[in-house]
Amino acid sequence: MGAGVTTGLVVSVGALPAGAASVRTVGPASADRTLSDGAAPDSPTHRLTIDPAVRHQRLDGFGASGSWWSQYLGAWSAPRRDRVARLLFSRTRGIGLSQYRYNVGGGLDDTIDDPWRTAETFETGRGTYDWSRDAAARRFLQLAKQHGVEDFTAFVNSPPRRLTANGRTYGDPGTSNLPPEHHEEFTDYLIDIVRHFRDEEGIDFRHVSPINEPQWSWDGPGQEGCHYEPEQVRDLTATVIEAFAASDLDTLVSAPEAGEYASVYSDQDYAGWLLEDEAIRDGLGEFATHSYWSTDEQRELAAQRMAEHPQAPLAMTEWCEMVGGRDAGMDSALVLARTVHADLTIANATAWQYWIAVSRYDYRDGLIYTDFVAPGDEETIEETQRLWALGNYSRFLRPGARRIGLEVETAERTEGAMARIPFVVPQIATGTSPGDRIFLVEDPAGDDRGPGEYTYPGNEAFTPGSFDLLSVEAVDDGDDVLLAVRLGTDLEDPWGDSPVGYDLQNIDIYVDTGADGGFTELLPGRRALVADGFSWDRAVFASGRTDVVEQDVAEKVTSAMREALFVPLAEAQSVDGDTLTLRVPKSFLGEMRPGWALQVVVTGSEGSMAADSLRVREVHRNASEWNFGGGSDGDEDPNILDLLVPEGMTQAEALAWTPATRVDVLASAYLDEETGNLVVVTINEAAEEREIELCIPLQVPSLRLSSFRTADGEALARGSVARLDREEDGLARTAVTLLPRSITTFTAPWARA
């Protein structure tokens, strides 16, 4: 067998030898095949070996938010309202959430487009309150408590309107909506509310979270929200910590609830702003972040940053898939399960909390869907497989459970291969004068799908045709060459930050003059190589963020490559509808000659790029609101949406890549101190069954193992119970069949094992 690795990683081994398993089914016969009734398979695809001696983080629990659905569903008829509560909080008839997040509203704001995105405030004036408000949402707090939830967070999307700069619960561009002079008054408001709930309603909030996703601008009427600069995050957090510590409350502060793991360590560096301040570090209850749009690499980098401050637990306090269109099935459930797994095993999160538990939207957000919008509508409830996939963790991993060692080995592993893209050889005119065309190369419309299966992100900012390369034309302009790149729609800047008016695309132009040497790798993050017979010796990189691109290039591109790279700044770029024109000096490019080859590559632009990427928005296996889909979650699929294709070749051939063997079985193991159980959660993402061998060290003669599965048509379905007997080497082994596209939780009493 290969060397051991930590949970979530895989080592490559030869065919796994057969191992005799001592497994006997207990109870009546069952058609369930999760636990085998005989020897381990001759060649399992994976072997999972548990190591209880390896201890990782302690878990505080799993939860979800009551924004803003609870202020409507709390007023439903009792039977329907109670059913929703059971699904969320019951440990026998639901998923047993152990945490619940209550939104402290900033006040109803009729300028917000969606009434489900604004909430009442208790405040009627400074220090005065109407505690009868938000009655429906408060009812769900009580329902959660009745089902045994003890861990509550009071979180804030917006301060109360009285304290905001513009009198709204969303801000104005470029500024925080909470003036610094109102920080102390806002803190007093939070203390009053938290104290009232403790004293009058029996809800003792464990955490208060004064800030939510501070890096976003929140400058439109879409929902409650408030922007803060990093130093404002620090100052407000310090004020709230100090005030709560001086009060009669035991409530701790959770902050900063940034939107993604990259915010922990990148430009925002919230870990630096908060945890390198001794008073904040020592007083903070948890360092909280959200998991939106995050890659495993970003999780790993966040974990490394947090390892510098081991006393600060990292809690993941908000996530949903962020993809348009309802999906109540296993596609979305597997995305959720994979995200939970990565957050727990790579980022080492101590808590995992979902976004809105109930959704009325055509979106992959709620654990439960409803078609109810306003009083009088039918009180519909649609359970999703996301709900039950989360239950594979939340029902069985209670507060205090600790993640332990688990080694995953796979029988076969092959390396992938990146695309090797060819260049085209245009008809280049010689002896040109200013105004003359040097060359024109056209590309078919509608092929902005990469190798053929790529899809755009879900956000409406990514308009069709934005990445569809139609042509590139070179025109003599005296001392310069004008390179005009035409796309399938007008170039735009949805974010409003570009000095030149576009920021969806990057345009790379690579030129092979036939000189000796040259580069066979593209710029960082493109994930493609140059085909045999070509190499580029000069390139143009065009980004709409001309205000920051020089720094990005300095940080991301090697010095040797920078010498062969021209980066046009604002004065060298112009946008006219669907055409971007770049002014490139001949002193850099040279006099173009017949026989030169070139390639034009279109990628998505992303400011919060991966560490090894130059402003590239990545292609993932599944599209999200902000990332392209249709690739893999590995490192071999090209991040290229469109490019020039030589005659006689298809774009699929030009961008052909070979995926690495995908690790489609994920697993993690835990010891639950509350229940005294061993818990193993497995995820099979494959469309086929996977035969695995589960190896558990025992100090006692036997162990009884139960299984609970979520799959197509199954929602935490209970499987057979098996008895595993210890063998001579101290391990108990059993063959396990994981159904296609399933999440399975195995539990066993461990107190005496």
C-alpha cells in the first residue's frame, strides 16, 4: 500500500489485495447493499483506513440562517410551520441542525426590490424598542429551541436605518453606510437586543455577528447590506468585543463573515486586520468566513493563514451553490456534500452553516423550497436532496465531535494532460503604410464553449457572446500596430471599476516569429501549453483593469516572461461596442512578416484570482454564479473560452485535454463525544457503484456498524446493520458498496471500541 495521507487526499497504489472481512448481518434480511455480507471485494476501488489517534478540529455544529423566510413562514398555519421546523431541527424526523442564525433586521425598507430581503427592526428610537416586532421570525427561534437547538447567533446584514449614512439598509457606492461616529451607538443597540432575548425570551445568543460580507459594496436595493473597509471592520469588531466583554452578557463576537476564503489571506487579509490585533484575537469568539466561490487551493491557503493563530477557531458561516434554476435532486446535493467535505477537511472549519434554509426563488439556495410569496398563497413545502445531504453530517455530528484521521487509497490513478494549442499562420501583408491592413483572421461565431461543453456563470452580468471571439485585425499605424479584437457582444464593465470600460474578459495575443527559443507555456492560469512546433516570443495581455494590471503582472509573471510581454494601459486601449483596439508599438512587436504565427485567447477576468493565476476566472466542473462550468475541478482543463482555430481542425481538437483520474470517493471520520459514536461520511460522486474496503482499528472483539444513505429516491434511508469482528492485525474490515451519486453515513458505538 502507498504511504498514508490525510483526509481528502489520495495516494496512488497498485491493485488492492483481497482482504477477508468478518462481517455478519444483524437483524432481518435486507435488500440494502451498503454493507456487504461476506468477504471484501477482490479489488476494491478504494480503501478507507481510520486512525483515531490522529485528532483534528473540534466541531461546534451545523446550522442555517432564518433570513428572511422565517418572518413569513413563522406566520404559517401551525401544522405547516411545525413541519418545516421538524425537517430542519428534529434529530429523528429531520436533519437535526444544532445551530441557528437569527437576522437582526435593520428596518423595513420599501425601496428594496424584494420584500423577502428586508426585515423589521426592534428599535423605535435611541434606546427604545418595540419587542412585539418580527414576531414570526422570533417564533422560529423558539421552534428551534424546542427541538433542542442551543447554539444561536444574532447576525446583522445592516445597522438600523436611524444609524445609517443614507437612512437606508443598503449603502451608496464607495463608502460604508455606518459612519464611524455611530459604532458605539450601534454596539449599544446590539447589547440591548441580545440582553432582551436572554432575559425575556429565553434565547441566549452564543455569538453576535455585527458585520456580514464587508468587502461587497451593497450599494443597490437588492437586499439589506453594509460595506466596510478592512480598517472599519477592525475598528467596529474591536468596539463590539470590548463592549460585550464589559457587559453582563456571555455572548461572544463572530467576525468578519467575509464572502470567501480568499478574503482571509489575500488583499483584504482579514486574518491580519483582526488576528494580529491582540485585543481582538483574545476576545473573538470565532473567526468567521463564508465559502462562496472558493477553490480547494483557497481553502488550503486560508487554513495555512489561520494556522498562524491556532487559538482562533475558523467557522464557515454561510454558503449556498449560487446557481440559477431550482434543483431539488442529487446534482446540487453532491455539490453541497463536496463543499461540506472540503470545508471540514481542507479549511478545518469548526462549524458549517448554510445560507437561507427556505427559498421561494428559482435558484439553488434553500434546503427547502416553497411557492409561497404572500399571505393567502398555498403553504407549499418541497424537500430537496440538499436538505438530506446536509443531514448526513448534521444529524450525526453533534457539538463536540472531533475529526480524526482517515486515509483514502485508490487502486488506480492516472495523470491528466493539459491542452496543447496550435497557432494560426495569417496572410501578412508587407510594405504597408499607415491605415493599411496587415492581416485579418476570423473565427466562427457561437463557439465560446471552450472544448465544446463549457457554460457561462449564472450571474446575468455574463451576457451571451461576451467571450465569443469573432476576429482579430492588425492595421499599420505608423510607429504602432493597431490590433482590433471583435467579440460576440459589446464589451462591458458590470462592476464599474475599469478605467477603459470593460472587465469581463482578458485578451491574450501570442506571437511566434520563428525565432529560436520562446515559451511553450501560456500566461499563468490559462492552463494550456503551446502545441509542438510553436513557441511564442512576444505577447500582448489586455485587461480592462488597467489601474491594477501592472502590479498583477509583476506578482504573477516570471521576469523572463515579462520581458516578452506588452501590457497596454488605458491610453493604449479603446472600446467601440463589440471591438477592443490595442495600440502596440512596433518597437516591441517588430515589423510583421509572412510566416509569423499567432494565437488569440479569450479568458474570463477575475480580480480575486487563484494564487498561480493572472486575472483568470476559472472553469470548474459545475458552473456557479461566478465561475464557468463544464471542466473539471482539477488542474488540466483549459480556462479558455475561445481562441483562433487553424483550418482543418475543430476547436474541440485545438483545446483537447485529458482529465486526471478523478477521485470520486471522498470520506471523513469523526468521534462524537456527545453520542459516543464513530461517524464516517462517504461521498460517491461517480455515476457507477464504488466497491470500497473500510478498515477500522478495534481494541474490542467486535463493532456494530449502521448506515444511512441519501441518493436518488432516498433521504437518509437507513440501511442494514453489520457486525465487524476484529482480525489478528487489530483491524476490522468490511466491504462497502456505495451507490451511484450518493452520500452515506456510517455510525458505530465507540465508547468501548
